[in-house]
Amino acid sequence: MDELDLEEAGARALVLVDEARRAGTRRLLGLAGAPGAGKSSLAEHLVASLPAGSCVRVPMDGFHLADAALERLGRAERKGAVDTFDADGYVALLQRLRTQLPGDGPVWAPMFERELEQPLAGALEVPAGVPLVLTEGNYLLETEGAFARVRALLDACWFVEVPETLRHERLIARHERFGKPAPRAREWALGPDERNARRVAATRSRADAVVHPG
């Protein structure tokens, strides 16, 4: 499996854009990885480094179930686990993005608002002419349930990886930044997040490449 740094990842993303434009079809690139690995930061970097209008980012996190639904289902203390997302909805969106034609109207996708810790419907616009859609999330390489259908919908999927100590530090800092007291932030990062991270790590071998964003 190829190991990529930030510059090499950017070059490969540009190749996908060029391939899509030459073929007159869209490419879908996935970024998988454990919580805190830097998937969103890498996605933002790639979008900014590519030619304007050539790439749109559509995160999997927009398919988080709302807190009200998690409370009703008894899953609020496992928020972020594989069964706390609308996996079928995410798969349906990817299918729409694959079949969107040049003359079609835009596809509207949800996003996850971290300030609210809630999904927001219809927040991200994907115009029909965009050659590359970049999607990132924990479970893109999952082998069970509805998420197992994701891999076949992606033209390429990379696994984002950083040292575990750095990943834990980032997670704890993120939880604190968005309102959790320090002890609770650490408890969540090393509890529910870590259980999810172990599940995600087990899917690493299904990726096309591993990216070390630094």
C-alpha cells in the first residue's frame, strides 16, 4: 500500500480531477480514518489546493443522527459509533453524486455543525459540473451493514493516519473547545472515541493508500 505525505496526496487528487475532466465523468475520493486523525483538515487542504471549482467536500458527518433521535434510541452515550449515523442516507447521497449529470440541478447535502453538535440538512451545494467530490468519515471502509456499500461507490479511498498520542491530544482539545469539561473530554476521547477508533483501524487494509498529513 502506498504511503503519501501532504504534497503527494495533493498531486494524486489533481490527477483525479484531470481524469474526471478528460472522461467527462465525476470522481469520488474518500478519506477514512479514526476520530482525530485529521480527515477534515486534510480534506480542507486538498479542496483549497485544487483549482477553483474543481472539488467539493461532502463529509459523512452530516449523516449523524440528531441528539433527539439518539436519546430516543438509547445511543446518546455512544454518539459517533457506527449505528449512530444514517448510513443508508449517506449511501443514497453518494449514489446521487455518482449519477448526477452535467445538465442536472445541484445536489444538496447535509453537514455537521460542531458548534451545535447537530447535523444541518441541505447545507452543502454540489453543482453538477464539479469533477471531484471529496468525502471523509470514520466508516468509509466498513465491511458490515449499510456502510459496507460505500467503498464500491468511491473511485479511491485513502486512510488518514497520525501518531496515536497526537490523535488523542487533538480529540481531547476538540471536545474541550466545543463545550466538554476537561475530565469529560478526556473520558470521551479515551472511551467511546477509542472504541470507534479500533473499529476503524481494522478497515485500514481496504484503503488504496495511507496519508500521513503531519
